[in-house]
Amino acid sequence: MNLATLVSSSARRVPNEPAVISGTEVLSTYGEFSDRIARRATTLTQRWGVRPGDAVAIWASNCPEYLEFLIAIWWVGGVAVPLSNMLHPREVADLLVDSRSTLCLSSSDRAQQVLAEAGGLPVGVIDAPGENDTRGVEPSPLCDVSWNDPAWIFYTSGTTGKPKGALLSHGNLMSMTVAYLADVEPVDERSSLLHLGLMSHASGLFALPFLARGAAQVIPESRGADPAEIWQLLRSHPRATFFVPPVLMRRVVAHDSASAEVAAQIGTLLVGAAPVLPADLVDAVGVFGEKVWNGYGQGETPCTISAVPQRLMAEAARTGNLDVLRSVGFARIATEVRVVDDRDTVLPDGEVGEIIVRGPTVMLGYLDRPEATADTLRNGWLHTGDIGRFDSGQLTLLDRSKDMVISGGANIYSREVEEVLIEFSDVVDVAVVGAPDDEWGERVVAYVVAAPGRTLDLEALDRHCLDSMARYKRPKEYHVLDSLPRNGAGKILKNTLRSALTTDSPDPTDAH
């Protein structure tokens, strides 16, 4: 089944309901939206020569045309390659080659940048005035595809190395869509999704269940994620759902415009992309009540491994249940999750090992990376590289295997150290990494960001750590930054922080 049928089916069922909204202005109904996509598909085939199976990259800012062309690629049987607009043009050029893209679609604010690096590859400007006139263009018929045909090449964040292209099929993404509707929230034509994050990542993926149910796609006029604008949009769009990484959730919750009355009317606050600290979840529930959903997923099994349901999250925040607040909840529907040792033997509750996943959302493999595919997909299971444990069916994510610090033979999980650091009143952001140490193998290093207008007393912070955790887990170094380096999905670039420790300056941002 072609993913584009999510739109064509909604167009038949609710043709007059809003499909795409810019701020508060309705740009198209579902009937109009589906028709424009079918005509965009003709543009792809006739002007650019796109054929079934061709990879088509999109490097563009969030805009209405992004959604239209994304779905048009599927309409003609192509494979979408959405690329983060946070990437440098040279990085984009590398991925265009890696993905074997036959065309790159870009927005007018960055098309010249990619054109200079694309090496002769055709570049289409999706929001150019001429592109928006589809009059006189005949609509294309919907291409028939199979369940296992690739639909999306999702490039991993590259936080630990060169990005790899995870091949996601139409079946993978259809299964993700059904799982969302089954165990996250009910969606109908009165719902809407605010696109605050990159459409090349989670925001674009979360669009699918909303398209399936004829719900509106709302794109902020600023095309960004300003907390004041977010609250304004939430007032204008009751039952709106939005996805945020933890750092943006913190800003939204703390903003002067925050209103429990408005928050009570939303659909769901979806938080993910990085571990969420318990204190941040408590604050979020304090504003949004039973609307906060904390999910755990990877690009290799998009948005679908485990989650803490909204009601359980609210109860845990009110009662101070840290076991729940520190967890990533229960396995999602149709998803099997295990914790195993280095021989893939299933471990009992309470024992720490690697998290592995099996289910219909797991990728086909990595594009042109047979060794990486074989290493990651073993015996029918996706090996996530994440470390965790189960407690009565509830999964706790402790660390990435690459982020765990081994000091003097002891395993130290960066997240538990980070949770202690963030409890200190003057700290608003933290990251813990391991640095090479001649005596201990590795030592714990903390990067911290001070609250606005505050100066960190590192001796007091160190005493707080000594009072709150075993001495061997306590950071041996502290570095104060103005901000932590993050990728476009909001994930902290710990590889950058580790690399900085091997240079003359341990400060990757040249902060104090």
C-alpha cells in the first residue's frame, strides 16, 4: 500500500476539511491538497524525469510545499530522502551521493547553497512562485507499490560517526501510523499537528497518522519554534498535538505565555529525541496535566519502541514516582522489546544489557552498508546500541553503549550522573561524557550550562554530587558552557564534546 493513499483516502472522506494551515490561514482543504499532490507528481515525472524507485532528496525549510512534494514523491513510487536543514551544504552534497539521489528539492532560502555543491545534480526550488501554479498540469495516477518497497531513507543523526541511511518501507511507516492511532491518541478531522521540529525528522513522521485521519497540518508562520508563537498557536488550534525535544519542552513550559487552561485543550505534547530528565517531566505535567507522552524510538524503527502513556506520566509526576519518570515506559503495540547480554541471551528483570527490538516498524536495513546492517539486524532483531533494563515490563534507558563511561572497571551511566547535576538549582542543561585517563581508563567529565543571570559555584556543585551519588561516579572535571552542541533533532552531540577533550581546549563552543 502506497503511503500517499493516506492523503487520497482522507480527500475522499473529508474533502472540505483543512489540510494545511500556515499560522491561522487555511491554505488548502484535503480535496485541494490531494489534487495538488497529484499534479506535483506530474511535475516530478515530466520535468525532472523521476521514476519509480528513484531517490529524491529534500533539503528545505519547513513550508507547505515540503509536505506536498514529500507525498508526491511517494505518489510516483519514488523514495524520499529528507535531509536536515541544519546540515552544511557540503554535508548535504555527501548525502546526495550516498543516497544516489536523482534530484534535490530545496527551498528558496537555501537552493543556491546546495546548487553550488550538488555537482550537476538537478535542484528544484519547491516554493518558487512558478512552482505553485499547477494549473494546466494533469494529475498523475497513484503508483502501485508493495509493502516492502522503500519509502524514506532516514539518515541517522551521526552523533557517533558518519550518518547511515536507514531504509524505511511503506509497510514500516504504515505500521508506525497504525501504532500511533492505536496507543498514543485518537485523531480525527478536528485534530491538528503543529510542525515545530524538522519535517525531515520526527515532525514529518508524526504527520502520517494525522494525514491518515484528515487532521490539519499547522506550520508556524515563522517556520520556527518560538515559545510565544507556540502558545499563540495552541490558543488558535484546540486539540493541537506537537512534538518537541526536551530542551524546547523546557522553554515552552517555562514561558510567560504558559496557560494551564490552554494546555488542557491540546491533543498531546509528544517529547522525545533525547532522554528527558524527571524534573522536566514534573514541570511539564504541572502545566499540561494528562497530556504529556514520553516516547523512545530510533530512526531505524521510527518513533516506535516504547512510551510512558499520558495518564501514567501524570500520576507519576503528581506522586513523585521516579521509577516511572526515569523510564521510557512499556513496549508499543506490535513491538517486541528485550534486554540481552553480549551473547543475545535474554536477561531477567533488573539486569542491565542491550535493548533489542522486533516488529513491523523495524527498517529494511542500511543503504549500501551490508556490514552495518548485518551487525545491527541479527536473528530478526534490531540491536539498538542502547543500554537499559526492565522492571515489571517497564523499560529504563540508561545510556547509549558508546556513552557509558567505564572507570576503574566500573560502569557509570551518564544519564544517572546528569540527573543529579540538573537537580542543582543554578544548572539548566548538562551532558556527561568519558575522557581517556591513564590511571582509570576513563574519567567522568561534566559539561554544564548555568541558568540565565547565574554564576555557577563549581565547588558547591561538586559537593552536591558527593552528597547525592557514589564517589566514583562523581565528575572529575566540570566545564561551563553557554550552550551544549546539538544537532537538528535536538540531540546533544556528545561525540563533539568528547573530541574537544582531546584538543587544547575542552570547550567546543569557545564559551568561558
